[in-house]
Amino acid sequence: MIKTAISLTLVLASVASPSPVTAEETVRSLEPTGPFARAIMREGLRLALAPSGGSADVEWARVRKLEAGREISLTMRGLPEGARVFVSADDSVITVLNLTDLALPSTAVRALREIASQHREYLEGAAKDGIVLSNKVRLESGAVVVAGRRVADLQRVVETWARKDVAEITTRQTGRGVWGHLGPLGGYFVGALSGGYVAGFACKFAGDRDCDSAAGVGMLVGAIGGGAYGFHAARRETEIVTYSTVQ
């Protein structure tokens, strides 16, 4: 009986199974059959074969988004790092202010910073034979003039560098992290709550019943410590690498 059932099963399986699939039919079955499917496959192949933008392109996009007037540290290939004021950037060049010349009066430095942050197009106009007035500071073609006296060459103050020559750009940011955002006031409250909770828990764990005084002391100590640390964290500066080609 068992042999008969097995034989019947084999016969039915052989009848019901389709004919063997050839290699040609397998390849043909993988091809898209409709115009919509073929378009999707072509687009997928195009995206897969297209060159992807590297991390340098992503970092340079961050450079272009820097706010005008932001202080940066700029390192050019073969030159030491220098402090600059960001003006603008596009795909191929970056424009900055070099205010490190000791011959620049403080009035000129303040006016140039203000122009860079609020009217950076003035700097571009001055570089194209235009004249810009800002109190006693005047930017002429080729010169920075203060109270009628030439104090610096314009090309040494307004610098334009090719992107390929830029090695690294860093910025500085204050108050990063949780404690930096909390500041002294937020740190005071967080420290007070944490100190009171820890002191009260320790008192209860020690077996004491009246722990109000211990919690009060813990809140006082925590508030002082938290406020001091929040003040320090809010003023602490962190260097951020915005763009770098240095390996």
C-alpha cells in the first residue's frame, strides 16, 4: 500500500511539474517587459553608475553656508594658518577679509567687519573699481582709505582664493553640548535638583528618617557646582573643522 502511494505521488509530480527552464528563458525573464519598467531600469543604472560627490563637496557646501562676517581660521596650501573674516564663497573661490595688518586702524577694522556681515556686496563692488563710504572709511579701487589717508592695499585686505588652494577651514563655537546650552542659570537648577536628590537618597540609604536638612545641603552644593560648570561650559570655545583636504 505504501509503495503504491509513493509511486502515485511520483507520477503526479512528474506530470504537474513544468518543463525545464533553459538558460535563455531565464535571462529573458529578467528583462523588463514594458516601457515603464525599462525606464525605471535605465534610471537605476544611471544613478548606480553616476559619480558620487565626495566628502570634500559636502564640506565645501558647509563653507558656502557660513554667515558673512564669521571669523574663521584659513589654511592655504604651503602657507601657515591665519585668522580671516568670511565674506562669501561659490563653487570655485572663497572671499575673506584679512584684518591682521597692524597698520589698519580700529575704526577701519570695525567698519570692514560691519560691511562684511551686512553689506558684503560692497566689498565686491570696491574690488571692481567702485567706491564705498562707511563713516570715515572709504574703499577705493586698490586702497583702504581712512580719513583721507591710505592705510592698506585693498588686495591685501580683501582676499579671493581658489578652492583648490584651500587646505583647511576651521571655525570656533562657544557653548556646545548640553551644559553649554543650559548656561549658569540652567546649570544652577539642574545642579540643585540633582544634588538634593542624591543627598536625600544617600540619607535614606543610611537609615536616617529626617533627611530634609541633608537634601537642603545637597541642593545648595549642587546648585553652586551646576551653576559654575554651566558658566564655564557656556564660555568654552570648541574648534570645528568645516572643510579639510588634509589627510
